Amino acid sequence: MQNKKLIFLVPLILVGGFLIILNQSCETENVLISDPSFNGEYKLAYSDLPGLENSNDIKLGGFSSLDYLGRKEFLTVTNGGPRLEKETNGKPDVKYLVPEFEPEIVKLKLEDGKISIADRIKIRNLFGTIYQGLPNQSYANNKINLVNNDVDLEKPGIDPGAITFDPYSNSYWIGEQYNPSILQAAGRWGEKEDQIGNVIRRLKPYEGLRTVYQYQLANGGISGLELLDNKNMLGVFERYLENYPIEVDSLGNIHIIDTLEIYKNRRRLIKFNPNEVAESGEQGAFYEVMDEGYDGVRPEDVHIGDIAVINDTLCIVNEYGETNGNKRNLLVKTVLPDSIWFSSLKEGIFGKSIETLTPHELDSAGLSGAVKRDFVDLSTEMDAPPVGITILSNHKVALLKKNNYGITNNNQDLTDYDVIKEDIIIKVLKLDEMF
């Protein structure tokens, strides 16, 4: 693993090796839709955020992922709603503060240092029912300890963590955490305005995605989606896949083989053609997060916030996490050569998932991870890590700061919380060396 001294760090201004946010005048760029350049920090004040129904103090938030639409508009999506969490015996205890919450696609507009909400779109399933933010009963039983006594788990529920707009199919692609799954929702389907946000199809384990994904940790599903070209979609998982092999005895009883090591530094990358996924399936790859020796953050505590595509073989991901007060907040330029992608058959060559293959088995199967190229430490730029990344022109990136409906709960007490004025922040940085 690389040492800290070998890492390319960019704090702020390209003077003596430092990088600043450049204050340039607006300029017209030769892109599909001409857009002026963005610079600096943009803010939507907490007091200006819409309130949530059935809550007197919590504002809209929980935005995850970021995609640039053009004309100064950005796309994001809310997660499954405001909640409190703590961990008990390896499973999160979850209390939903607004059980009626319905996730939304949200369009943000940036201008003159401010963010405004341009549109809010409800997400409906194939039958026209609006998705709620609660999990279904089977997921709750297996992945979380639900502490609410009066929540309805019979309605369809999603926990979005990623979104990108596909102009070729005029639809929104949404990655979500519960199954995990990928939803295709109509951008403007037909002539009826109320069809926007309607899910056209849903890919999930057993149904378009690999069955092994059913073992994904809670809060660890798809956190980034991006168009790689006009045919393929690229996705990344937030956390490692906890997948122990099983064996069946002579009586038909299933036993988990928990003696194998899970390599918790591996994060799944997926590539698929949305129009051919049923026939050709997906291709897999993996990305290894920085070792604990870099900054004291354990691999199992590292999250991937989002992914942004530079070109067909280069992308940017961000790693963030905290262990015993040690924090990480990195942007990583990553190389995606053709040689890293593999089929599900190749992954299962030893009857094991990628997370349980030893380094020797990886070599024997001809599998290697994505290649890290450059790093940018964002800790001097943002007091919270980004959960959304999108690339602008002129070597700029827009970063959506992690937000949580203004909820703070430092004592991990699920009976109490505070609401603070947590503004929505998008920061634009010019990172020449990342391109």
C-alpha cells in the first residue's frame, strides 16, 4: 500500500504546489449545453429549506450523489429519510424519525453563490405507488434492528444513495441501499407531467444484478452511478460485501462458513449496458481503499461517497470515514483499464466472492483491482466529506457536502436528538492534476 509521503496532495492554490479556488470571470464553454464556469462555494441556508410533513423541526436534506445537468442545474436525491442509528452486535439499531418520509429526486440551481431548489419529484413504483423511505419487512428482519413500534413495512421502500441522468433514454438512474438495486425512472415519459419519476424497471439481486449482492451490509449499497459512455453505466458500492460461503448438510440445513477472511478493503465496481443487462449481465471489478496505516482509519470504516467519470478509463471516487477520532476525506483519481473487469463466472472460479478471495487466488484467477493514480486531501477544504461528486469543464469538480437533515445525536441515544442549522453546501474546486 502506498505511503503517505508518496501521495499527491492538493490543499488549495497552484502557487508553490498549492491550489486555490480561482476567481475567474464567467466564460462560455464549447459543450453540449453552453454553461458559465462555476467557482467557490454555494449555499442553501437551512432556514430556506422546505420543512418535512409530520415534523415540526426537521428540514429537507439527506441529499446523496450529484450530477450536472447543464444550465446551472444539478441533480441529487434524498436518502430514505431522517433517522437515528447505533450498532448492536454488528447490526444497526435504526429509529425512523419521520416514518412517512418519501424519497425525492431534487434539482438544484446554482447562481451568485446561492443554491435554490428548482424541482422536487416523487419516485413511484411500477404500479404508481409512491415509494416510502422505510425498508420492507424481509430486509428489516435480516439487516437492521428496527426500534420503531408503529412503522408500516408493507409499502414499497427505497433508500436512494446515487443518481445520474441518462439523456439517451431520458431517464433517471437511481442506486439504492436496501436490496441493493438500481431503478430507472422516467425523466419525461409521454405527455403527462405526473409520469415523471415513475419507475420503468428495477434491477436487483436475482433480477438483473448478481445474487451475491443480497449479502450487502445495511447502509452499504450503491452510492455512485455515472454514465461511462452512451451505452454503459458505471456504479460503485459504499461499503464492502459481507459474503460468507455456505454449505448444506445431509439434512438440508444451511451452515455459514465463517472461517474465511473477508477483505474489508475491497469495494465493488460494476459496469453494465442498461439495454442488454438481462442478456449479457454485468461486469465486475474492485477498488481497494487506503490501508489503515495511512491515517488510522480502518478499512471497514471507510465509505465511498460517489463516483464521477473523466473518460472511459478514468474516474474519481472519494473515500471518507472515521476510526477512534482519526478521519479520512480523500478524492482519488482511479484508472479503469479493460483488464480489471471480470464476469461473474470468473469471480466464482474458487466458489467464492471477490471479498473472500485471497491475494494468491486473485492472481491465479487473473483478477486485479482498479489502479489509484492521484490523491487530493479535502480535509482542509471541507469540515464534512462530500457525498456527491460531479465533473464540470475546465478541470473543475463540484462537491456536495454530507448533510443529515440538520440532525445531530452525539450520545447515540435513540430517544433524543438535536436539530442544528445545517446548510446545504456545494463547493467547486479546480483540480488540474486530477485530469
